[in-house]
Amino acid sequence: MPKQSSLTLIPVMLAFFAMGFVDLVGIASNYVKASLHLTNTEANVFPSLVFFWFLIFAVPTGILMNKIGRKRTVLLSLLVTAVSLALPIFGESYGLMLLAFSLLGIGNALMQTSLNPLIAGMIQGDKLASTLTFGQFVKAIASFMAPYIAMWGAQAAMPTFGLGWRVLFPVYMVIAIATIFLLGSTHIEEQPAARASSLGACLSLLKHPIVLLSFIGIMCHVGIDVGTNTTAPKILMERLNIGLEEAGFATSLYFIFRTIGCLTGSYFLRVLSHRLFFGISVVMMALSMLGLWWGQSTLVLYVAIALVGYGNSNIFSLVFSQALLSEPERQNEVSGLMIMGLFGGTIFPLLMGFASDAIGQIGAIAVMAVGVGYLFFYLPTIKAQRA
């Protein structure tokens, strides 16, 4: 494995920050819902559309990496992301926002598929989970900043140039462009792909039980993540009878505790069994579902949101690293499959939208609870080693 300077990780971690831009879709969909007077199902099309493109582009991106390399694929993803963030500057019509979120989803599919194996090629195997977790910590910073920037834009006057909450997009666009230049000027050694691959060869890896189970695990993780991101403000508005600006704090609270979870998780994964830490995380998420189901007070709901934020923060890193290490010679292809599992971010919000329109937000919580139940089922497959 090529040796890399520790300074090389700086632009790579900045790319993880750019990866977090996709999570702005949660708070953005709430603002668009209020502005265009949409139903829950119509508003949930936005996060669903973002993650739909993971189904289409993830596996082809794994094949593309074998041809042009991981770093170049990351740079391409950043370029697509920057273009997507430029579009909402020109308006917030339903069609324009659909296009912007589609490009954001395509860019993020390229990025998540290529950036994680780029890290895997730079870090020794046993430390991969904790390094990916630190990357998720950096990503979460961008995620929890988004509602605050949108809130500031919605309440400010002249400084936003009439953009209102949409000032969030040019702010993140500038960061994406800066990341392109910084990462592009950084030398990263890459090993050539072991073999050429095809779509059929990639999908055939799903015949391996650990790969298939991990694929479903990623679907559940991102479904819970996007579901909480999108639904938490709606739960507060329904239960506490408050406005969107105040309820938007729920999204920030979720990502604050996701950030704390990623930061502390990079330590715990070095001193605790991976299986034990995964189990603790899933128990926290189960307690969260109970709190969201029964809670009627601000305190209980905030505690529940914090629990799912912390509990869900390390699930991706553990499941993803488990899958990568199970097929060390096919990491590009496995990465593509795992990121295709982010299609769960399409399925869960759609089901949650239908359920919440039918019986209220308690229906959305029930859909997320199914995902938590599967993670209990996945627990025995986690190897007990430490990083």
C-alpha cells in the first residue's frame, strides 16, 4: 500500500465536508414545502430524488474508478456538486429545485462511492473504521451548519441579496470550488485496479452474504438518517404547535449529536469491540424511536432526536468497513454496491411521506423503526475486533 503524508488527509477531509452538503436537502425540503404549500408526500420527493441517483450511479462509478482513478472521480463529483449548488441562486420553483437536487444527488453518489475507497487506499485496514468515522465527523459539521445558515438567510435582509434561506447554496458552492482546487493540487498515490470490472461482475458480489447484509444495512442507516433529518422538524411542529424556524433546530440537534458521535466514535472504535459499540449504538436508536413515538414534551423529543443522532453516527463506518474488508481485492466494486444502498434515502422518505399523510408523523416513525429492527438483525455479523 502506498505511503501517504498525513497532510494529504487535509484536502480529503475537506472533501468529506463537501460530502455533507447533501444533508441540506432535509431543511431545504421543509422551506420549499412551506413556500410552495406542498403536502408531506410532495415535499419528501426532494430527499427521495436526491438518493434515487445512488441506485443509478453508484455501481457505474465503481467501474469508472477502475478506469480514471479514485481521486479524479472525487474531483468530478465535486464539480457536479458545485453546479447543483449554483442553480437555486436563480429561483426556487419546483422544477428548478428538482433539477438542483437531482444534480446534488448525482454528485454525492459519485463522491461517496469514490471518496471512501480513496481513504481505504491510504489507511491501514484495522484503522479504516475509525478514520471513516472521523470523516463522517467532518461531514456532519456541514450537515448541522445547514439549518443555521438557512435560518440566518430567512431572517436576514440585505446581506442575502434577496436569496433568503437559499443563501445556503452559494455559501456551500464556494467551499466546493475551493475543495476542487485544493484536492486537485494534492498528490495522492493510488494502486492500479486489480482487474477490469463490469456491471454484472459488481452485482454478482451481492451473492456473498456479508456484502448483501451490509448493503441492506446501509439502506436502513441512510433511511433513518434522511428520515430523521426531514421528519424531526415536522414532529415538533405537530406535537408542540411551533413554527418551522423554531422547529428547524431539531435538524441541527440531530446533526450536532451525529457530529459528537462521529468524533467520540473515532476514539471508542479504538478501545471497544466493534460489535459491542455497534450494539450500544442500535440500542440508543431503539430508545429514540420509543421517545419519538410517545413523547409529547420538548425535553423528551429533543432527547430522542439526540439519541438517534448519536446512535446512527457510526453505523455507516462500521457497516461500510465490514464490507470493504470482506473483499480487499474488489474494494472499488464493493464501494459502489454499498453506496447504491444509499438508495434507502429514496425509499424511506417516500414511505414515511405516505404514512405521515395517512396517520400523522407517528407513521413516519414506524417506518424508521423497521430500519432500526434490521440493524439488530445485522449485529451478529459485525466482527468483534478493535481498530
